[in-house]
Amino acid sequence: MSEKILYLECNSGISGDMTVAALLDLGANEQVLRAALASLPLEGYEVVISRVKKSGLDVLDFDVVLEHENHDHDMAYLYGQDRSQSGEAIHTHGPTHHHRTPADIYEIIDQGKLTQGAAKLAHRIFEILAQAEATAHGVPVSEVHFHEVGAVDSIVDIVAAAVCLDNLAPDRVVVSPLSEGKGQVRCQHGLLPIPVPAVTNIVMEHQIPMKQLDVEGELVTPTGAAIVAAIRQENNLLPEQYRICGIGMGAGKREYGLAGFLRAMWIEE
């Protein structure tokens, strides 16, 4: 029996929601995912899974709809273009997020009814994020307080990605170089250069190759980078010749003039 290889093609970057959508489109079980998420002690959100168009193509969208405001898809706010011509601020407040420590998040994961493999992978992704944030802010890992990453939507994205990966159970994962944009993006601490510090720390620590596109905007999120770091293996090479046995495409939320989706493929040598 041939090796079951999962290939993630990140030509438009990678984020948590793009990953989950691509894996679901590839064949991860939606009922298994919804049951796992429902078992978490989390409130204030709804998961919406739908078909959307990206570059004229039919792709899957995984959306965590929050009860409270979230600027994640507000392009003007994210990229500092939040002032009128008079200079008056259009947005005067940032996203409303719970701040959680890594221990808080591990407790949420452990209270859920996840398989051992899914729980272990979710832990690993958050460990990678916590270390990257600790390095960025110059504090011990135990003192990291997650803002964007600790928000309900990001916890759901990461647990969902872990559940889908565990459900698909690839023998090996290969990930293309991560395509990233340029410029700056707004986060909890103000405007930061792209790639943001958490992403640069993750790709440096885990030796993940990147390439910069001539695009103003953040294509690789800390969540996306951490997922790659957790699943990318040392033998990160495609077979010289292979067959494509399945394709899944997960939509990104932000519009940059790119294809705007993450492609996941089953391939065999």
C-alpha cells in the first residue's frame, strides 16, 4: 500500500480557518469536527461552513462567527487606514478578546472530548505559539497572555485543524514554502511589520522556508505558521513523480488580489 501524503500548497499564505476549510474539503469528517468543538467549554461563537467563490473557483469556507465585534476582516482597520481625510480616527477601539494563558487554553482542550491524537496536536500548536509570543515579548512562556491567538475564534481554528488532521491521518505531510506579503498590520499592540514577530520567530525556530510576494498585507498568520511548524516533517519533499488522489480548497477571508485559498492535496508516489 502506498504512502498517504498530505500536501499543503501555500501560494496564498496560510491561516487557521483556511487550513480547516481545506482539510474539510479534502474529506475530513464535518460531524466529527462539530462534535469535538461542541464538547469544548467555549461559548459566544457559531461555526458556519459554506461554499464560496475565490478567483471564480468553488472553494470551502470555515467561518467562526463571534457574538462580539472582530476586526479580523476589516482591511482598513487591519492595515492602519482607519482615519478619515480630516485625520479623525474611524475606529477608536480594538477587538474585544479574552486574554488567556497557555494553561487556560490547555485546560479548555483537555476538557473537550477529543481523540488523544487531536488533543496532543492541539497542545503542540499552542506550545509553538506560546514560545513564539514569549520570545517576542521577552517573558517566560507561563506569563504569556494570548490576545488574538487566545480569542475564541483562534482556539476554535486550532482545535478544529488538529481534529481534522487527526481524522484524515496522513502518513506524511509536505508543506510548500509559505508565501507572505509585506507592509504592516494592526494587532493588539498596535501596527507591526509583516511578517509579524510571532510568525518570524516560528519560521526561524522551525526552519520553515518563506517567499515574499509583491502584495501589501499579512498572508501568513501566527496560527497558520504554528500549524505548519507542528505538522511539517523533516522529509519535507514531494516525490519526484506522483499522482493527485484528492483536492481540497479552503477560502481565506481577506481580499489581496491573489487566488485567496489554501490547497490541500492527497498525493501518492
